[in-house]
Amino acid sequence: MSIARQIWDDMVMREALVQLMRDAGDAIMQVYYSNDVGMETKGDDSPVTKADLAAHRILVDGLARLTPDLPVMSEEDPDSLDIPRQHSVYWLIDPLDGTKEFIKRNGEFTCNLALIEDHRTRLGFVGIPVDGRVYVGGESLGALSISPEGIAKPINCGQPGNPVRIVASKSHLNPETQAFVDQIEDEYELVSVGSSVKFLLIAEGKADLYPRLAPTCEWDIAAAQAVLEGSGGSVRSVTGVNMIYGKNQSLNPWFIARGLADGIVT
């Protein structure tokens, strides 16, 4: 039995991990409502704030307590980036996805935790700090939306809408993505949304397609991809290849995330 399946079936462990995501989300919101988010610029010119680092610490410490045998790779810990070359099973975290949206204070940011097994994302937890909701799921496991009160509701992708509902990045809607959208033969409506929320909209049947023809890293999408796959959707490279994790470099190929959208002509 895979470790992802073991965690999914262990209600106590699963609920403990959901609570850990809530704790990280609470730490993010404390900074969100403060007067100083402590923004700095990392070596790759991406922003980092006190919230990124606070959520990172909570997740790393909590995972060490709950799953001491599983190593943790985090966007905010450069020393952890070699973990995939040493372990076939590990946690992959993006403590705050959508830092630019966080800085803008528009609410469209997430906290992300994924379990990677044998180069695939098998189980994901995505927290929405602004409302306390947590999504959890994985391929062949199912997917749930869990309210702040702990009420879990199964979620599933829907049939393609008419027009096709396309979500795109609020901060990265580049010419390549626009060109891809423009060649879709069906009628469509385009909604610009930040962070991994885009995957969740598809997972809940509120959107159909998310083309990403711009750079992302493995930690940006792993958790939300697992939730989407648990709800019946898929994430493939633009050439139709499965997304691979633990590569020699963390950049993803361009990809397309879909719900039950086989009828969409792209």
C-alpha cells in the first residue's frame, strides 16, 4: 500500500494534517493583517514575506512531529532541494503560493503540501487562508473540500461549460498563453485568478481548463494537481506527458490542467 493511501485512510493522521494546514494559514493571515509583511526579494527576483517564512516553519515543524520518517522539501529551504535525489518519498511544500497576490491583499493565495512518491504527486493538501477552507485529494483517492468547521464534502470535476470556462494566471498572462487561448475553437470565457486556486476551481466543476505556458516550479503545482486528479481531472505537459517530480531542476514544462474536458478542441 502506498504511503499516500495509508495517510488518506488514516482519519486521525489526515485530520492532523488538515489542522496543520489551518495553523499555517492562521500564521499567514496574522501577517496579512499586519502593517508590515516584511517583503524581500530572493535571488531569483521572486518576493518572499514574513508570511512565507512563518508558514514554512509551522509546516516543517509539524511534519517532523507527525511523519518523522518523511523528509521535507520546501521552496523556502534551499538546503532541502537535494532531497529528491536522496529519497523516493518526501513532502513537498510551498508555504505561500501567490505571494504577489498576498502583497496586493486580494485574497487569492494558498498554502500547499504534497506527498511525492516515485516522481509523482500522490496526495495534496491546499489551504485557503482567507476563509479557512482546506482541500485534500489524490489520484484514485478522491478529493474533499473541508470547511473551517471540519465538514468534508466530496468534490468532482464537471462537464465542460458552454462557453468553455478558462482560468489563467492573474500575474502571468503572457502572449504564449493568450495565443493558446485564442486558437480554441469553442466559445470561451477567460477568468484571471491567482495562485493554485485555478486548479481548485476546475476540481470543483467551476472551470474547465487551465493552460500554463509560462514558468512554474514543482512546488507551485504539486498539491493542487493531486487534488484535481482526485476529483477526476488531469494535468499533462503540452505534449501530453505526465508531470514528473524530483527532476534535476525544479522547473515544470508548460502544461494544461483539465477537468472532464475531453470535448474541448485545443
